[in-house]
Amino acid sequence: MPENESTEFKKTLGQLKEGLISIAAILNKHGEGELWFGIRDDGIPVGINVGAKTIRDISQAIAAHIEPKIYPEITTETVEKTQCVKIAFAGQEAPYAAYGRQYMRVGDEDRQMSARELENFFSRKNLFAGNWDSSYAGSMKYLKKLYIIFNGYANVCTCYSAYPAFRARYSPRIY
């Protein structure tokens, strides 16, 4: 199994910090992924010693260094007769930060996001966010464009029931 944009391999737990950075980067790009300890970058399992505190230490490091909080599934797995640790994670509250910085997954590497990239990320995230009242005017413009484009023929019925102002202004006129 090769490393890719949503799967990261680390040879040892000594690479825990880099692994947490990969978790944040993968979450920001894909929203879910896996991190494996005990597997080399080329996908060859080398195994690690999993002690009584290993899973707890990994869990505590994730809780302490990744924001917003995530609750991954951390398990020990046997891969080609060697013991490895698998961390399966998912999150919908991007952007995620590791050690106070945001990262984005590109190929099989993690790149720190610039201020401009963060600004663009928030702009895309907030495009349709907000409460209904604050987005009403923008929604009306969007619905008006839809009405004009489709000339009232394509699923505009949802506009009539959801937006009374649209219904009043753009109702077909019967003469």
C-alpha cells in the first residue's frame, strides 16, 4: 500500500510531530485519512513496539496539538507479521492546525498554508455560510439569475415556496 494524499506512513513514533502535521494537512484537503506508524515511506512495514501507554500517548498528543479537536480511532494492526499503529481520522471543521499552524496536503507532502491561502480557504468555506437572514439578499440575487437563465421553467417552484419575496416579484403574470 503506497503513501498518497490521504494516507501517511511514519517509521517510528519519534516522527509523531510530523505525523500530527500530516493529520492536519490531510483533514484540510480531504476531511479524512489514515496515519500509520511502523511503516516506511515506501510502504514496507518495519513494525514498532507498542507498549501499554503507546495508544494513550498518541491520543494525548493529538488532543494537545490539533485544533479544532478531533477524535480519531487509534488501533494496533498486524501488517505482514509486524505490529503497527493505525490512526483513522475525520473532521468537518477545517481549517485544522497542528502546533498552531495550518497545513495543506499536496501529493505525499505537507505544506504550510500562507496567509493568502488561509484567506482563500475561509472565503470558500464561508461562501454559503451564515444565517438565513444575512444571506437573504445574496440568495435573492442568485435566485433572480436562476429565474432569468431558466426563464422560469426549471425547478423554480422551490423558489416560490422558500422565498415569498421572490414569489411576489417574479410570479408569471397572467393577463
